[in-house]
Amino acid sequence: MAAQPGQPQPILQYFSVLLEKGTLNRMESIELARPVLMQGRGQLLQKWLSEDKLECSEELGDLVAQSDTTMALSVYLRAEVPEKVINCFVQRGEFDKIVAYAVQTNYRCDYTFMLQNLVRANPQGALDFAQKLAVAENGPLVDVNAVVDIFMQVNRIQETTAFLLEALKNNRPEEGYLQTRLLEINLLGGSPQVADAILSNNMFTHYDRPRIAALCEKAGLFQRALEHYTELADLKRVIVNTQAINHEFIVTFFGTLTSEVSMELINALMAHNMRQNLQIVVQVATKYAEQLGGKELVEVFEKFKSFDGLYFFLGSIVNFSQDPDLHFKYIEAATKMGQFKEVERVCRDSSVYDPVKVKEFLKESKLQDPRPLIHVCDRYDFVEELTQYLYSNNLMKYIDVYVTKVSPQKAPIVIGKLLDLDCNEDYIKNLLNQIAQCPVDDLCEQVEKRNRLRLLQPWLETRVAQGNTETATHNAIGKIYITLNKDPQQFLINNQFYDSEVVGKFCEKLDPALAYLAYRRAGGACDDDLIRVTTENGLFKDLARYLVERQDLDLWGKVLVKQEEGEPESPSRRALIDQVVQTALPETTNPDEVSTTVRAFMNAELPNELIELLERIVLQGTDFSNNKNLQNLLILTAIKAGKEKVMDYVNRLDNFDGPEIARIAVGEQYQLYEEGFVIYKKTNHNVDAIGVLLDYIKDNERAYEFADRCNESEVWSRLAKAQLDQGQVHDSLSAFIKANDASSYVDVIAAAERINNYNELIPYLKMARNTVKEQYLDTSLIYAYAKTEKYGDLEEFISSPNVAQIQNIGERCYDEGMYNAAKLLFQNINNNAKLAICYVRLGKFREAVDAATKANSVGTWKEVNYACVDVNEFRLAGLCGLHIIVHPDHLEELILHYEKRGHSTELLKLMEQGLGLEGAHAGIFTELAILYSKYLPSKLMEHIKIFHSRMNVSKILRACEKGLHWDHAVYLYKEDGQFDNAVRTMVDHPVAFSHDLFLDCIQKVRNQEIHYKAINFYLEQHPLELTRLLQVLTPNLDHARVVHQLRKSKNLPLVVEYLKDVQKENLSAVNEALNEILVDDEDYQALRDSVDAYENFDQISLAQKLEKHELLEFRRIAAYLYRKNKRYPQSVKLSKADKMYKDCIDCASDSDDPELAEDILRFFVSVHDKECFCATLFTCYKLIKPDVAMELAWRHGYVDFVMPYMIQFVKNLNDKVNVLD
């Protein structure tokens, strides 16, 4: 229909009306879009699309795509046209959305084809798209190699590189060939710098390294080629291109090679262009000298005669090297390079080189400046060779410099060598005058060895005149004066600076008297030499005077050497002693010198010579005649060496230490008892004198006469003690009384007691009490009265003031059986406890009880009680016992005493009386219960029930166990809350069993193991009550363990009710046990209910057991169990055997197995059971194929029976066709 001018097109009006009422269909939407797009009114189309007024289709999208890609994309998305949607994404450059959309819609895109089309039009877009495809979340969506081929077909090397860098960024081993291809593309495609950058970043490690190494070499990337080559030939060929390789890299690269390869490459560098590569080789050698070996590197430089390289190399390591050869090579190279300053430095500072080798080299080199040689010779003491070299080569100025500035201390060696070389003396003297600090001692030694000492006289005299005090200087000038006999005595006596030992040795050869003067001037430092010189030359008078003046005992010891026994006396020693006695000692007036000389003779053990010396001093009227020390020494020496002279000296001399000398004289060594007695008597030491008579001479009669003549208390005391020691107690007591001496009362009392002489001891003790107030005296006197049974004197004494230890002596009397004396003593001090014991020993038991009452001591009560029990005084014993049993610590001992003597009845009476005491304690109730258990069991239970709260339960339990009172033990365990032990006791001893008590206790035990012991106990002793026990213990039992325990003992049928009660917990052990019982009882209905309600058991095992059961219902249960466990073939087989066809049909229906259903269908055909055939088709309708059903029915004449199935099948088929239409 044509449109009227000025009016809208009729078709648009038509579609407007439709749009107002609803949406347009596919064809209507296309027809509407055409005129709208032709009019350029796309916004209307966009509006209708947003309002969902148009049905989107591929054709509509194609129409819209001609003008608006975005709108077309929207249409394609709604129309679900994946291919067109992806094209729109490509046109819009939204490559990231393509993959997401393809995954979302499960659309399989041909990405390769898309890339081929895109790469020519938009290479960058193709790159972005390819990268996203390669790193997709679920794995690459495109073959990387194919993508590379696509890019390379259009020679897009840059995009190919970018793509591969992204795709291969994970550096996987399986991508090695792609890594190789990436590098080849750039190396062969004119972009080696890109390949270099990739390799420098170490991005890839799995490419073909030899291939890339060769390509790098061709591309001029020698550094990368070195990194990749491993063969020595390749490395040698590449490394010589040092002009194109970074030198720092080369040095670092050598650190990755073995020492053998490194040396080969160094040789290659040196051989190719030594001048160009020398610096690199030196750097490598310096850095890796330790690994490559200094000697090997030196050989390389020497091989190519590169002394400058050798010099630079060794110069960098010589300061750290400890190899002598390297130091020598450096000195050699520096010399050849003219680096003399460096040669001098090394010779001066290094301590490693071989000095002999370096010295010979320098001498052969004949350097104009010999300073390196000077340093070597000076440091290693080649001074004489140095001197000869310098003198021979007329380098005299260096000699001057050496001895004046370098080493003045070695000038003596230089002077000596110059003398050997016949050098001019004037030059030597001039040289000496230039040396400021020359070691004179060494210089004199050198000159003296060559007999040229006088050469030094002017030089030495000049130094002395200048005030020089150096010992060596004065030693030298002294030797010269002695040699020239220029007033040598004056020099030796007055000069204070020379060394006496040195000069003395020198003088010994010329004049021993001069040597003596030199040694004497040393003040003791040269005593050995002085003694030797004087002895060898017979100067004994000088030696004697020197020894006396020196007052040195050690020095005397050297000359007065002891003679071995039998050895003849040395003539020199005899001559010396004669000079001392006759000349040196008489000349002195110094007492110290005399004293030292005497001590020296004593130390030398020369008693006869000492006596001779002392007689000369003491007895011949000298200044020292009254010297106390000398008189002592004379007598003592005579005691040691001339005993026959002692008594004469004692009588002639008066000024000596008598007591000390007497003590020595009577000593065991000398035994001069009469001389000692005379000395003590002469000096009025009477006590010591009588001591000699008693102790050494052992003459008591002379001693008694001497004591009686002296009549001194001390002398009588000394005599009394000696008599006491000799056992003369009677005489000793008399002497002590005469001496009025009580000091030894302890020993006197002990001696008198040993011989039981108490009657004579009493007067001595009374005398002693007059002067001494001691407990021991009064105590001993009381004991003496007791021993002599003088009870009147005893009672009188203890009533009077005294300090005796009455308690102790009373106990002693008691211990010795003197009970009457002990009674008096204990009464005196009111010790009722001991008094009671005394009464017991005296048989006075009533008095003993009275005393014990006053003492009120447990120990006393026990003693009296035991004594009364022993004599059957049970009434008195009971009175004592009541005081004992209230003390828990003593109760058991009391009971034991009664029991040992067989008085159990009296003991029970005593304990029963004790129950009512105010101080009754748990021990009384406990011990009474124990006694009942032993002697009167009939009263035990009553006692326990009344007093169990006041007893020591554990102790009574032990008694009950010992006495086999198990019912009493159970009662105590229960009352004490020890339910575990109560149950154990009833289990171990059924005689104590009580069913109600057992059930009460078993619920309160803490140890769960007891529950299971109780079950065994009931099984053995009370099986009919077991169910009741289990019902009580149900909350606390492990039912599986109970079942195991009962199964093991074959008693499961006893607990059927218990098993039914706990089956609700659905435990496998319980279920299996109960099912086992039901099978044995042939209760198939209960078994069926059990397996239906509780499935936690081994169903297959039960089914296998039941399938062989003789009863049909149990076999049906087996089939049922197979069916529940999806073992349908076994279930069907079992039902077939029992002709339980309904069970078979139901099992096949449950299995959802068409094969099994078809098998059953064929089975019913084989047995000609048409009804079951029809029932199978009905029940297993979904599992039976129609063709199978029709075939079987047609072949076996079951068409009527298959008809219901077929009618239902045709109906269902018709319904499906109708739905599809």
C-alpha cells in the first residue's frame, strides 16, 4: 500500500499499533527495522530494544550491523548468535570479552583463523588477543607455535617477540623449543640487541644453548656466546675478540671456569695479541691468582717473555703472597724493568723471599745503587759478604753510610771484616770516630780475636775521658792496661765500671793475684771464680780472710764441702781450715764474723774442727770467753762429738743455758743422763732433776731421797705422779697428800677405782675438796661412800652443801645394782621416776606405784606396769595402764607386752576400761577392734558399727584381712566411702557377698574396670541376677566390651533383655549379638524387626550366615539383606531357589537394572509362570524393553499377558508425541 503524501507510512502505523499492545515477533521485528534504519532513526530501534518490544534474531542483527555495531552486538547477544557476537567484539577491539563470552556460552571458537584475519588488519590487536588466549585462566586456548607461525608469515618480528615473552614467562621445561625459536627469530631477524636483552635478564633456561651460542657468535654477541659455549675450542675462538667484549665481563667470566680451561684461554689471549690483551690477562691473573696458581701464571708470562706483564701481575699480589719464588720473580722483573725503588722496597719490607737467592741475584746484577743488597744483607746477617762486596767494588761511601746510619750496631762485624781485608788502619780509625753508638763489647771481641786490641786504645781513652761508664769500654781499657802492666792494681781496685768476671778471666792467664783482686771487687758476684783461682794457686790465707769478711754461709758451704765416709780429707780444705783458725779468726774483733764462721763450721758438720775453734776462742782468754752463745755451742758440740768432755765443760763454765742444754743432753740421741741431772741440779731446777731420776735413770729410791731432801711440794707432786703412772697407788696417794696437790684428782680417782681401793681414796678426796670445788670430786666421794656402804656418811654428805651430780651418780648406782644407795640419792633430788624404778627393783610395788603417781611420766608408768604384769599384779598394772593407753605413741608397745606374756583377757579389760576415759583417742578404739578380731570376733561387728567413725579404718581393715573377717571389711569399706575396695572384697571373697549391698556399692565405684570384674563375678556366682546388675550399670558400661566379654564366656543368652534395652544406641556389637541370639532362638519376626530398625551391623556377614539356614523365613531375610546392600543378583538367586517370586520381582524393580529385570522375565518364561511374567512387566515397567517383552510373549504364547504392558507403553508413547507436536 502506497503512503499518502504528508502521512506516515501505513506499515509504520500498523507496527505502532502492535507495539502498543505487545511485542513483535521475529519477522515483524525485521520488517519494522528496515524502514526505521533507512530513515536514520536508530534511536527508536534502540528504545524498542531496551523495552524488549522486538524479538532479536540473527537477521535483525545483520540488518542493524550495517549502521551500528554496538546495537548489533546487543541484538546478537539476545539472539544467542555466538559467531556474530565474537565478530562484533573483534571489530570493537574488546578481545578480553571474547574468551569470557566463549567460556560462558560453551562456544568453540576457531581462534587461529580469527588471528590470521586480524593480524593483517590490526597487528597490535592481534598481539593483545593472542596474549590473552595464551595465558587464559584454564590453560592456553591456542597453540603457541601456530600463533608464532601466523605472526611470522607477515614478518611481524616485534609482535612475535612480545607474544612469546608473555606466553613463555613461566619458563617451563616443555617450552624449551619455543624459547630457542624466540631467540633465533631475533638473532636471525636483525634484532640481536633484543636477544641480548632477553639473555641478560635470565628469563629462560631451557633453550638449546649450543645453537644459541653459535647464533650469538655469528651476530657478534661474543659475550653471550662465551656464556653459552662449553667446549674449549669454542671458548678459545670467541674470547680473542676482546675488542668487542666488555673487559670486566671477561675478568668475571674467568671466575666460572676451571683452572685448566682458564690457563688455556690465557695462553690463547697472549698468543693472539699480547699487547692488546696484556692488561686483561694481568687483571685475570691478579684476581684468580690463588685458584690458578702463581707459579703457573709466572710461567705463562715468562713463556711469552712479557716482563712488564710479569711485573704488573706480581706487583698486585706480592704484598699478600707467602711464596718465596713469587717474591724473587718480582724482584727480578722489577730489576729488568728498571724499577729500582720497588726492588729496594721489597728487599726492605718483605720477609718471604729466599735471602740467599736474592743476595746472589743482586750481587750478579751489580746495581749502581747497592741499597737493595744492603737491606738484604743487613736483615739476614750477610754483613761480612756485604762488606767484602762493597770494599771489592770500591763502594766505600756505602760502607760509611751503612755503619753510621743504617746499622751502627753491626759496625764491629764490618770493622772485623775490614781488618781481614787488610784495610788501611787510618780509614778504620776514622770510621770508628764517625760511629756514635757502636757496641763496644762486640767491637772489642772482633778486634781482640784478631790481636789488634791496641788499635782501639786511643778511641777507648777518648770515650773514658768523655765520662763514658759503659762496662765494655772499661773492660777493654783494663785489658790494655793489664797487658801493658800500667799500674793494674790501682785500676782493678779503684775502677767501678769494669766487669769483674770478664777482666778476672783475662787476668788469670797473666797474674792470679790480679784475678783475685778483680773477683773480690765484684762483691760476691764472682765468688766461684775467686774460690777456684785461690784454691788452684794456693792463696788460702787470702781466701780465709775473704770468707770471714763475707759472712756468707752459702759461700762457706762451697769450700767446707762434706767428705764422704771413708774418704781422705782434702789437703786444700785442711789448709783453709788451718788459716781460718790460726790467722783469719784471731785477727777479727767483729762478733758477727765469728758467729757466721762458727755457723759455717756447724753447717759443714765439722764438730772436731768446731771444738778446736771454740776452745781457742772460749777457753784461752779472748774477748769472747764469756759469750753465752759460744759456751752453749761448745757444750752442745761436745755433746754431739766429744761426750767425754761434757762433764768437764759443765763444771768449768758458768754462763750457759742450763735447762736447754740439759734437755738436749738427756735426749734419746745422746742419753747423757748424769750430765743432765748435774746441770739441772747446778741450776736449781729440782723438778727437772727428779724428772731425770724418775724418767731416765729410773731410780725411785734416789728420787724419794732427793724429794725428801728438797721437801718441795712440786718435787713431791712430780714423785707422786710418777708413782701413780707406775701403779704404786698407795705410795702415790701418800705423796699427793704430802704435796697437798689435788691437780691430778681425775687420774688418782681412776687409779683407785681400778684397784677398788675406795677406803684409802676417801681421805685424798676430802683433802682435795679443801682446795678444789669440782662436781667430779663430790660425785666421786659419794660413789666411794656407796661402794663402801657407808650410808650414814652418804646421807650426811648429800644433806650438806655440795656440787655433786647426784642424778648421774644415782643412775650409776642403779646401773651397778646398788639400789639402796640409788634410792637415797633419788629421794634427795625428788626424782620420783627413778625412785619408782628403784622400788620396783627392790620388790616394793605399792611404793613404786605411789612414786610413779608423783612422777606422772609415761616412761615411769610403763616400767612399773611391765614389772607388775611380769609378777601378775594385774590390779596395780591396770592402774598404770590407764595412764599409758591415753598416749597413742605408747599404746602398741603396751599391747605387745601383754600379748607376749599371754594376758589377752586382762588386756581386753584394760582397753574396755579405756573407752570411757576422758582422753580416749582413736588409737584405743582402733586397737580394741584389732584385739577383738584376734581374741573375741563375736564383739567385733558391734564395736565397729558403734565406733567406726572414731577408728583408723585402714588399720582395722588390715586386721580384718589378716583374720579373714571379710564381712566386717566390706562394711568398713562401705562406711569409709571405698566402694571400689568393697566391691573387690565381695568379688574376691564371696562369703561376704550381699546382693543389695553389692548393687549399692557398684554404682559408686570410680574404677570402671571393676564393672567388668563384677560381670564375671555374677556369671560365676549369681548368673540369674546378672540382668539386674547390667540394668543398674547400663549408663556406665561400654556395651561393646560387655558383649565381647559375654560372647567370650558363651553367656549371651543370659542378657537378652539387657541387649534389647541398649539396642536403641544402635551399636554394631550389640546388634550383631542380639541378631545372633534371635537366629539361635529361630525368632525370624523379631530378627526382621531388628535388621529393619537397626542397620549398624555386618549385614553381608549375617546374610551369608542366613542364606544356608534351614528355615525359609531366615533365607528370605538373607535375600532381603542382599537387596538392601544392592547385591541384587545374590538376592534374586536366593529368592529363585526358594521360589519366592514376588521377592524376586521386587528386588529387580529396586535394582533399576534392565539386564537383571530382563533376566527375571526370561526366567519366568522358562518356568512357564505366566502370572509372574505379567507381574514382572507391571512392576518393572520402566526397565523392560518393549521389543524384548513382545518377542518373548509372541514366541511363547503370552500375548494376552503382555497386552497390559503394551497398552500402557503405547499410551505413554502417544503422550510424548503429542507433547513434541
